[in-house]
Amino acid sequence: MSHLPSAIRHLPSALARLQTIRKRRALAWGALAYAGIVFAGAFLGAEITLRSKTKWVKGVFVPIGRRGNDIFLPAGVETMSRGVVGIVPLLPNKGHAVLGPQRLAGTLVRRPVLQERGVLPNGALAWVSTFVYNGTPQQLGIDFEHTVVQTPVGEMPAWHVPPRKGDSDAIAIVIHGHGGQRAQALRMLPALMRSGVGSLFVTFRNAFGAPRVGKGYLGLGDVEAEDVLAALHWAREAGYRRAVLYGFSMGGNIALSVLREKFMPFPIPVTGVMLDCPALEWRDTIRWQAQRFGLPKLLARHVGRFTEYIVTRRSGQDFDVVDQLAAAPGFKVPILLWHGTRDRTIPIRQSDALAAARPDLVEYHRIEGGKHIRVWNIDPKGYDRALEAFIERVLPGVNRD
């Protein structure tokens, strides 16, 4: 080998060093790319967490066909959803209908009309949604009043639906979720009215239509609880003497946050809480959302941790304060809980954990096939029965309709 040129003799070691350099560079680029995904995902997650709000109730606009009592819709995620949907034709047509379970009819979806107000004409372009309603209680033919709840940070708009029997002393405070709308809970209003209570559909700071506070950042339940506490003061001034809280998604976290000792004694007693697909532990929810968008579990965990850091730095949010699973041992009032197995927004394991932690307080309805805050749609009559029975139990003596 000694007669070979020096360059040739040192070639294997040079190749080995080159491969080592390439591996190091590849690892460095890989680490940089990983960090970039974490940072980008966390900043996006923090922005959604802090600022999410929607002007319109979620739904789709589609042309409709009508034959007698049957409505025909193009097949899609919303129109093929399990259970009932609502439909509203666009102007100049006026009307609203609740449609029953779907059946495929060739390339179309066929649904029967269960309830109808106004006119739902053949050929109209219409809004279709699993939230069923997109207006005010007037869309159901129910009288109500626009009002405001006075809070330390401004006037929060609300709808007040008085009880049908004027001597009722009980009210349900209805709290929408993160980026949500009051209209999303109109599906349950008939059951609330039959139960004999008044209803106050509230909103909270930095939600759509409510006052902007500070930089406009949403909290995750704790600061919004102050606005719901103000709603209890409103209820007392309006003549009510007892209340239940009824929260959807983040609204469920708000309702449970109101129960903290710092807010006691309440202006009027809170005798029960109803929760529909509640967000009970935000760290878990953020990780779940990261995985939902395709990130591997380890990467989702890192994105979640950095999202928590950014949210805390921007808004001062303490995630421990809104951890309702950790707070569960301190709850003292009965809880009615619904959650759907197809919830892609809040993992159902959170409600499973709450029900397991407090079986003495929690009446749990685990709805097979239910989507996020759409479990009512799967079995409206069963949902309403549970709601009315719970109110009768925690508000004894209320005059039912």
C-alpha cells in the first residue's frame, strides 16, 4: 500500500469524516425544523386560544329541494350529520325548519320536516346547521327581551326569557363557549321553559358582541366567571331567588369557576350546574387539538407546553386555576353532564374523569356518536328529559309548564 498516492490512502478516513459532518448537519437541520414546527404551532395555538371569536353560527349554505314534507340537500359533512339539523332560507324568503334524521337518496340527503315556521320553499338557497338556530329566541316564536349585565368591565349583552308562569323564582344562566354564540343553546330553550325557570343567555368579555377589555384576550374561564357572577346579581335585581348554571364547552369551565370560594356567598344560591361537552383541563385540550391536526404525540406535547407558555406570558393566564379536574374534590352542588364520543374539540376523557372523580354529584350522559356540543341532536327527547328532571331535582317547587 505504501506505493499508493497519499490522497488515495487517506480517502476512507476522509469519507468517514464527510459522512459524520453530513449526519451532524442533518441532525442540526432536523432539530431546527422541529423547533420551527413547535414555535409555529405554539404561536398559532396561542392566537386561537386568546382571540377566537365568530360572528356567525357555524353552518353551510346549500340549495334545497322540497317534495311534500321531505327536504333534499347536497351530501356534505353538515347535511349528513347524525340527528336533527336546522335550516333557514336566505332572504327574501322567511322561515325556519327543524329537519329529522338523514337518509341517502342517490347523491342527495333526504330529511323530513319535523317543525316549520314560515315558508321553506323548493329551490331556495338556505343555511343548514347542526346548531339548528342562528337567530334569537324569536326564531322559535318565544318572547324575550334584550338586556345587559352590568360588570366592572362594561355592559355584557344578554337575552332574558321570562318564565311562562310569572311567579317562578328560579333562573338558568346559559353560558356559551370559546368563540361561540348565544344562539347555539337555543335548541334547549323549549325544555328550559317547560321546566318552569326563566333563562338568561349571557356573553362575556372579549367574546363577539361583548366589550373589548385590555388587549382583547379571552381567558379560559376564570376572569369570565366574574361576568357570570354579575349575571347572578342581575338575576337577584330581576326578582329571582335561585339559579342553575348551564355551560357549553368553555362555558362549562366558566360555570365551574364561579363555584370557587372567592365568589361566595353568591347573590342568589346556585343549586346545580349543567355542562355540555365542557373544557375541564386546558393543557390536555391544547395537546388534543395539536394531535387532531396531525402532529405526533411527542411533538403535540411540546407544542402544547410552548402554547401554554405563550398564553401565560401574553395574558397572565394561570392554567392551574382553570383545571377543573384538580378542583373536582371541592365541588358541592349536583352536576348534570353530557359529552359525545365523537367530540373532536374537547376530549371526552375529561368528562369521564370528572364523572369518575365525583360519582356522588355527577349525573353523566355519555352520548355515543355525539359531536362537540351537538349531543342534543342525537336524542333531543332524551336530552330534554334529563334536563327537565335535573332542574326539578335541584330546584324543587318550580312550577313546571
